[in-house]
Amino acid sequence: MELVCLGCGSTFTNSQAYSTHKAQYCIPRSDLGKAVSKRKAKAEAERIEAHARKRARREEEENARMEEDTAPEVIEPPVPVPPDPATVSRVGRARMIPRKFKDLMPSSYAGLPAHIRAVHPVHPSRIPTPAPALPPPVLEHVAGSLTPQSQQGTPEVEQPRAYKTKPDHFGLYRVYAYKPQRDPANTTWEAICDESLPAPPSPTSSLPPRIPSGLKETTTFSPPVPYGPFPNVTTFDLLHWQYDSSNTKLNEQLNGLARVMQQPGFNPADLAKFDASHEVQRLDTYTEDVDGSPLSARDGWVNGSVAIRLPKEKVRYTSEEAAPTFTVTGVYYRPLVDVIQSAYQQPCVKDWHFIPYEEYWIPPADTTPSQPSPTPSGSPSPISRILFAGAASDSESDSSTSSSESDSVPQGIRVRTEIYDSDAMLADDAEMRRQPREAGDPDDLEYAIAPLLIWTDGTHLANFGTASLWPGYGYSGSQSKYTRGKPTAFAAHHFAYIPSLPATLQDIYIQIYGIPATSDMLTFLKRELMQKIWLLLLDDRFMYSYVHGLLMLCGDEIRRRMFPRFHIHSADYVEKILQACLKYFAKCPCPRCCINKDKILEMGTRNDLYRRNRVRVDNDDLHFRIKLTRRWIFEQGVPLTSVYMKRMLDPLSITPTRNAFSIRLRQYGFNFYSLYVPDLLHEFELGVWKSVFTHLLRILYAAGGDAIQELNRRFRRMPTFGRIRKFSDNIADQRKLAARDYENNLRCSIPAIEAMLEAEDDDIVSDMLFDLNTWHCLAKLRKITDPQITSLEHSAVDVGSDVRRFAKVTCEKYKTVDLPKEAAARGRRKAALAKKTGKVTVGKQTREPRRRRVFNMNTYKFHALRDYPATIRLHATTDNWSTQTGELEHRHVKRFYARTNKHKHELQIAQHTQRAEKLRIIKARVDAARKKLNTPSAQDVNGDDAHPCAASSPAHNEDNAPSESPQENAKHVAYGSPSDRYHIAESQRENDDITAWVSAHRGDPAFK
């Protein structure tokens, strides 16, 4: 019996086959017909679409052919060489080069071959219309206020979209709030090579320059001579050699003079009537009234003066203005506006960053595409949420990711390294762009922040004597920290030499009141002098620029309106307390929070975190306390040490001196307490670690035996590694150790102190040293991620726990006293005091026992260990605001002091500083002119006119000239890219014996 399927008509002999077919294989005829129809319709649609694409492609080719017939001839760049077929196997598998043969090429550069010339512009009709650039926010100006004006009645402006770059080979990419005009990091290989490549000959290089219609051939532009005020380049070379070399003329300086005499254009005959004093005077008076020139007539040092009020206890006046004044002269300073203009008009500005950004890193495990993320960070900062909420990537530039590519970029980890990628810079930039634009500014005028970094620190100028200087250095946060940290880059801008209270103050005070001023009064007047000097610097010109911006032509030939903003003020603790108008050794020692001194030892605990939330703020309560106490001092004659003054000021450890930044900038929402950042050099390496290491030495002395001798022996046997120098002296003597020496001691301390105490104490000390090393390594990272900042927080907690355990367990077992060095120093101080007071005892003197010394970590420096993570999040890594930068700049003022006559050296140092700056600017121009003279393209096309830096006498004739000219020598140089690993010569006539060369340099450390 046959069974027939009603759906498709198939027949079956048994019921089992019929059931199986009906359940799994049966397709009704109607459905089968529908499926066939769908396949036919799809095939027809694909055929029509393919035909349309083919027709469109044919039309594009015809249009392009017609345009080529009418367009001028275009010099196309060389066709790139196809890949080597040897890198592909017969089966199509790509052959990878071994890792040891790969060179790490910086991926942040543009990577364009420097020898490829730019293509001449084509016909305007063929240039595609570029997409409109992202306009800056249209704002309106409000005089005297930084608060945004109400937008009522004005159309809303579309906010610019975020601009995200592509990840490089390291997985790093940046996110801007809007598209920048240029990226200083994208430079060509030619800009970073030691020797620039010769330019290949161009078909049009031999043609004379085309003269515009309506102009005669004789009307050529004659640029000013590059050597500035000097009569010839020989005079400049000699004067620059004097300022460029050191005060002690060694062999290196003599070799430098010989190289100067071999410079092109150097002619001894030009020095016949040379007078150094006359040339220096010529340099001092030289200025350039050219827009954008760093040698502006406005920039210069000013000899100013400030007046401070002299109060006295129990002497009343009707008001503070009625009190007598004392004028302090000799305040040598440069107006801050002139300093900013001089800094941003330097040629090196082309490498600066004006637009802040956030940098992110994609870990190697996350290189595969993931789900799209609206914000490029796993833990976005609050500023990221404000700036980049709902923003998409820009797709108009080749260096940015497209909309589809940005969605596939995985989430990145925030990386911090420079001031211009810090949260403080991003916040200032966002606040500035929310303000109304200045009236009359064009839409394409770029607005930017000028971040100001301040260093102030006193220094001794001589090894013997009392000569000192209190300089103020200014740096720009737009410049890379790797340039700011090099003294040879001359990135510091000296803006003030701060005087101390003159010795004649006591004479004037005695004339007015009949008695000398007390020590407390002198301290009060010193604070008043410092703030008066800052008020002198924060003048009306600077305040106008702070609110309305400073319009200038920057060194990269782009006109901008710069808004100066203070970011950090780096100084040691004593200087920091003076600048912040706080009391020294007071109840609340921190300039950033109001924690009590007796609670500092709890650093790292939960309670300590709660106390840090009580930050210092420049609020009305602070102003009320200062205003009230100043009225007591001047109008009621209340002493500075009165109990009423202590009740009003001691809860916050403040002083009756109002800060200059508060007077000028508080109305714009600026909190001056945020300026004073921690200092890794003075507060940890010369602070916390020095205290811990010194007490470890006391413990080893108390332990007895030969522990100290063994410690010295272990350190002397420590080999050198990296920048760790040889420990030649006894480490326990601590003879004139610098911060770098204590840093090396910390790195080598664990194996040196191991097993020198009891087992329990040895474990405690080893754990403490390990955690101190961990904290120090994380704090000194030059590029740090958010997870590493979290690790730094945890490390600070571990250090706090280890130090408390060390103080409670180990230090209690040993009776520690003064070190021999400390006891000797105390004896000398006591003898000097007795000699000064006339109480010198005659006869045999008894030897006093050493004083008991206990371990004490209730100091501000120990408290600051937990402030570093928050400061790094706000101002980037510690090398941006370490006092080491200012300490290195002291080298220049000490060198200039040796050139003075030691009388009123502040003025002479200021003059030498300005001369050296002018000579560096002129030197850059002369070097550029000489480089242009030596290039093959520097042929004279206008006749026999001499170059300004060329030879001016027969001293450089054909007999003295080299055998080959630069043009002839350039012919032997093959064209190639700096990215090439090696170059194979075309000829074998000139060869070098590599075997003999290796044998001759066998002892060279580079071969290790």
C-alpha cells in the first residue's frame, strides 16, 4: 500500500518512512515556490546593482580623463617599491621578520620620507572642497568677570565634538575636546635626525624665480642681518663664545674657541677695533619693533620698590593706612605679561601643546575590537564626563579615527605624563571656552591657556661668604617636561629676584618707636614684604590679560589669544609656608588641609582620609579672621603674641597677612591653596627617608658590636648599576650627601641592612624598606596610569602601617641617642653661643652625655605621602612639579655671579641673564643662515651678492677652503630615508675593513 504526501506529492511504501518525511523533510509546494521566487528576485537585484556600479565606474573614468586633458602637468611622487616577493611563500603564507632584526620606530611621528618633495598644487577645479573645520564656541565678552553671560535671547551654539586619534603601536591614543589645528608630536624624520637629508634635484629648481606682474626684478626683499646689533658675524661669534662657555677656561672651552674661529664668515680683521664693553652695551640697547619678535622693547628688567607698614604693640592708629611705612628698594623684576610674551614668541613654540587632551592606553590583551564605548576610559574622570559626554570621534582627518573605527576602539586606561594632559589644564581650558569671546575677534582666532609654573627658592652664590639670591623662575606648562628639565634648554624665565628685609629696617624702626623690632614683628614684616612683591608682579596689565586674554603672534606664526593661569608653585616647605601665609611649626602644618599635627602619625588609616577632606579654602571665614586681626594690630595695638590673636588664628594656623593671589584672583574663583604641591625631593628623599635612615643608624649604634662597620663595608662593596654611583665613603658618616645620594641609599638599603638586627626587627625593617622603595618607584614614574595611581595610594597605606609598627615595636627596644656627627654639631653650636654671650668657662670642661633621640614621624612631610596620588591626578606626574627643576636652574645664576664685581650682584645677574637670552636668539638665527648657506639649494640666483654670514675678507679664499664644497660633497650621499636600517652603496671602490675596526674598539663599553 502506497502512502502519498499531501504537501509535496511524494509516495512511500511504509508508514515509518512517511512519518519521518512528514516530520523532517516535507516542504509544501507553495513554500517551495516562494523560496524559488525569492532566490530569483535576489539574483536579479544583484545583477542590476552590479550593472549600475559598472556604469558609474565607467562614467567616473571618462570624467577623470576629460579633467586630465584640461589640467596642468603635475609632478607625481615616486611610486613606492612593491614588497619583496621573497617575503611570501609559495603557498601564500607571509614570512615574518625575526624580532631581533626589528627596529623600534617611534610611531608618534608623521613617518613621511623626508626626501619626497611636496607636490605642486593642482588646478583649483580639481581640489575637493574640504569639510568645514570645527568652529570654536561663539561667546560674548563680559568686562571684569569670568562668569558666563546669560544666553537669553541668543541662539545656542553647537558644541564641538570630541576628536580622537588612532592608537599607535604602543596602544596610546588621545582625545581632544575639539579638533586641534596642529599636533606638535607629528613631526617628520628630517626634524629629529642629526643630519638632514639632501634634497633631490627638482625639474624646476634650475629655473629662475618668477617675478609677479607689475614689479621690477630689482625690488627684492632684503631681510635683516641675522647677527642683530653687531657690526659683523665675527664679533657675534666671539661674544657668544664668552657667554656660552664656563668661567674656567679648560681644554674644552679652548677647543670651542678654535671651532668658533673656523666658522664661515669669521674674519680676524673685523676685530681690529673690537671693544667688549662697547659691544655689550650695543647688545643691551638692541630691540626689535616687529610683531612676534622675542626681542621686544617692552621686555626688560625693572628696578622697583614696595612699601610695607610698620606697626607696634600698644601703639594705635586710626587705620592701617595711617601707620608709618618703610620702602624696600632693589626689587628687580620683569612684568609677567612681558615674560609670557617673550616665552610664547620663541621659535621653539612650534613644539608646544596649546590644546589639552586626555591620553589613554589600550593594553596588549585588549587589542582586539570590543563593544563601542561612549567614553574612552574604563574609569572616566569627572572632567571626561563633562568634556566628552555624548561626543563622537571626528572623521574628517586622516590621523583621526572614523565613526566606524572609533566604535571599534576598545576602552583605554587613562595615562598622565605632562601638564597639558592633566585634569587642571583640561578644567582651565573648559572654563575658558565657556566664557564669552572678545568683541572683534574673528571666528578662526585660536583661544588657548598659558599655564604658568612657578619656582621660588633661595640659593647661596659662593662657597664662602654670605652672598645669596632669592630668584623666581617661571616655566610654561605648554612645553614638554623633558625640555623644561634640561638646564641646557634654557626653558626657565627669570621674572624676579626677591630681596630680604634690609639691615636698615631696625634703624628706621628705632627712629620711629625708640626700640628695635621683635623677632615676631620681623617675621610679620617678612611675610608682608613677600606679598607686596607679588602684588607688584600681579599688576593691572596682568589682571587685564587674565580676564580678557593676551593677543599675540606666537613663535609658530599663529596668532592666538592666550589666557594666563597659575597651576603650581613649587618650593620647599619653609618657602611654601611663607608663600601661603601660614605659621611654621604650628597646629595645622599642611598648606592643603587642616589636619592637626598630633594626628599625622595615623597616615594611611580611614580616619586620616576623612580628615584630609577638610581642605583649605580661600573663603569668607578666612578673610574675616585676617581682617579682624589686622584691625587689632594697627588700630588697637594688640601684640602679635596676644591670646586673642591665638584664639582667632591658631585653629587654622594662619597669619594676619592676606595673600596676594587672594587679593587679585579670589573674585574669579581661584583658590590659592591649590598652588602649593608636594615636593618629592625635599619632603621624601631629604625628608621622610632621611629621617628613617638616620634613625636606623642610631639603632645600629645602640645595638653595639661592629654593625656600623659592617654597614659601611656592605655599601662600599655595592657595585654600580645604572645611575647608582659607587659608595666610596663610609655611609654612616653622611658627609655632604645630596638628594640623589639618599635616593641611591634607599634603592640599595635592603641587602645592606639585612640580618643586622634580631629576626623580628629584621622582618619589620625589611618590610618597611620594601614598601618605601615601592612607594618611591611609583611616585617617580614619568608616565603613570590610573591603576598605578591606585597602587600608589595602597603603597602609602602600607608605608604608614609599616612606620607605625617600626616605631611601636623596634624603636622601643633600643635606647637611641645622638649620632657622633649630631653630638659634635651640638657642641659647636653651644660653644659659639657661649662665645657670643661672653659666658666662656675657664678650665677643664666636662663632656656632656649624648641627648636621647626618639623616632618622630608627626611631621608634615610624612603626612604628604598620601597627597601625591591626588596631586598626580590634578597636575600629572611628579617630575612636572618637583623642586629639582628649580635647583638645576640655580647653576645659571651662580655662573653669572662669578662674572659680577660682587657689588649689587642682583642687578648684574639680571643683565647677564638678559644678554644670554638675546645671544641665544641671535645664535639660532645665525645657525639657520649658515645652514641655508651650506645647503645645495643655497645657490646665488641674484648675482654676486654676499650672504650675511659668508666670508667678508680674503681670509676664506680658495686656498683655505676645503677641497670639496658642500654641493660636491652632497653628490656622494645617496638618497634614503632615516627609517632605513642600513644603506648599500652603489660602488665598491671605497671600503672599510670591519674586522680591523672591531678589533680596534674591542674595549669599548658599547660592544658589551
